[in-house]
Amino acid sequence: MPSAAAKRQPLSLKARALALLAQREQSVSEIRRKLLRHLRATSLPASAGALAEEVDPIPVEDDGEARVDEVIDWLRAHNYLSEERFVESRLNARSGRYGNLRIRQELAQHGVVMTPEAAQSLKDSELERATEVWRKKFAHPPADAAEKARHARFLSQRGFSPDVISRVLRNARAAGKAETAD
């Protein structure tokens, strides 16, 4: 006897898009990619079954892309899909742990460009954020060159600029000297 899940009809494109947006903010390129993948998966013959993700993608005809564009236009018109909200959400989620370079790179992967105001506010707070990230990971300033390189690599992998990294380590060394002098 088929299960209830097997009897369910596939979600419409609009319902699928709303379900994706209910999980988190999405960029237009993400929604487009996921909806096109959904169209390909639902257009596979029933015999493909569970192998839907493993087979070569079936090209979606122009009609499918037009339907996806219509859904995206509808989402934008009803303010369900907003690039500005996506950028703001991504900045709020990432700015506490990552530097400007990493955040810009992630936004570029999603096909979004940061607004000049957001870029300026990130730049203004980068030293503070880098210092806080460094403080959470390391309790004391680096003792030697090898440890300093390890600290610098840690911050670099999180997308902080070399200038900010050197300032964080310089400030940490100065604070460490001030503590030992007391």
C-alpha cells in the first residue's frame, strides 16, 4: 500500500518558493536555481524515483524558465523576496564571526552586491569584530613568531584584512605588555 507521502502531489512552484522562503531569506539567484531544480526533479519519469538527484539534469524548457520568472516577479511584488532583506539577514548572521572579505565573497556567491552603506558600516566595525573573534579564540597574545602566524592565519581564514589582522595582533601585544608591567 503506498504511503501518504507517495500519494502527495508535488508542490507548485509558488508553494515551493514560499516553503523555501519560510526557512530563511533567499537571494533571487538561489530561488531561481532551486525552483529550476524542482522543475527538473518533478519532470523526471516516475521510474527514476529516488535517483532524481543522481541522474543528469534534464534541461528545463523555456516555458519552465518563464514560469520560474513569473513566480519570482510575484514574490517580489508581494515583498516575499527582497535582496535588501537577504543582505541584511546575511550581514546579521555573519558579521559577528567573519570579516568583510568573507562576507563579500559569500554575498557574491549568492549573486548579491552589498550596498555602500552596509559596506561602510562593516568597514567601520571590522577592527572591533576582529578583536572580539580573536579574544574568543585566544586568551593571550602570541608568544613567538610561529604563534603569531597561527593567530594571523586564524583571522585571515575568517575574512579579515591583513591590515586589521596586524592591528589586532599589535593591540594584543601592547595589552599583554601592559598587563605584565602592572
